[in-house]
Amino acid sequence: MERVIKIHTLGPKETDSCSAAYYFSQQRTGDGDISIILHDSFETIFRHLAEYCDDLLLLPVAFKSKKIHSAWADIHYRFLTELKLIDGFIYPLSDLALIENQEYSVNQTFIHPATESLLNAYLNEKKQTTIVRFSSSKYSAYRDYRLKNARYVITNLKNVQFRKTEVIQKKYQVNMLWSVYKIQAKELIK
């Protein structure tokens, strides 16, 4: 009986991580059954690594976390024995947009931490300020932005349901490098 290969990555299904995991699994059809397991954040995966020993972790090199004050390089170097890099590939993100709600209730912006430099460049160019709120994915950033009726969001265009009050201020097409790790040991975060 063939072993099922489990790939852990960020969910929900609307995330770029999920799309990249499906792309990766389609490229590996000769490896047997592959199961993609989606998590609400990468930090959740890191907290439970011991439970996922011998499974795979799919992580974009643009990974950045405000919760654990880490980026991809921090995770890669800090946990060389716990995570073994076994593969990598290029797979584009779904088109991104910086969207402005011109009838906002709060001068806040919801973004994934990895897109912070895109926001900062725009705000500097326009000489604007906003309160930045970080979400675990671009999908959840959009959900939070809508819930709060905030001013700005950076999210995937495919997930947007436009309102008359919204304007696309910037569009981005981003190729991404994805890293595939074999999980070999204990938790990264207590």
C-alpha cells in the first residue's frame, strides 16, 4: 500500500498557497496519493510540526510573520535540522491589487505582512498615512477589510467582489518561488 504524501500549507482554498500546492501535486503524479492540508496560518503549522513528522511543508519565500517576527530566511536558517529543503519551483501568485474604498469608515489598511513593502511604496508616493492591520493571508485581509469597511486592502483580484465605492489604485503580477520542506522534527514555536 502506497503512503499518502501530505502537504501542509496556508488555507483557505482561495489562497495562493493552496493553488501552488495543487500545482506542485500535479507535477508529482508519479509519487502516489497526495493530500493537501490547509491551515489558518503558517504559525499554526509551526506550532504543530511534531504531529506532521515526515509530511511536507509548502512555504513561499515571501513568507513573513508579524506574530513570530520572522521571515522565510529566519525559518530556513533557524530550523535547519527540523525542516529539510527538498524542492522548489516557480509559480505565480494570482494577480494582486491595492484597492481603495473611497467611502471608508476607518482609515485602516488590511494586508498580509509579505505585501507591506507594496503598501509602503504606494503610501510614500501618495504622501498618505493609514493604520495597518495584518492578516494571515491576502484572502483574510480582504475579508477583514470588508468587515471593517476599511480604506485600503492588498489582495488577490480573483477574490474581490467590487462595490461602486472601490477603485483599483495599483495592480501587481508576481512570480513566486515556493520552497518544499520535509518536516523532520519538533515544534518551532511553543
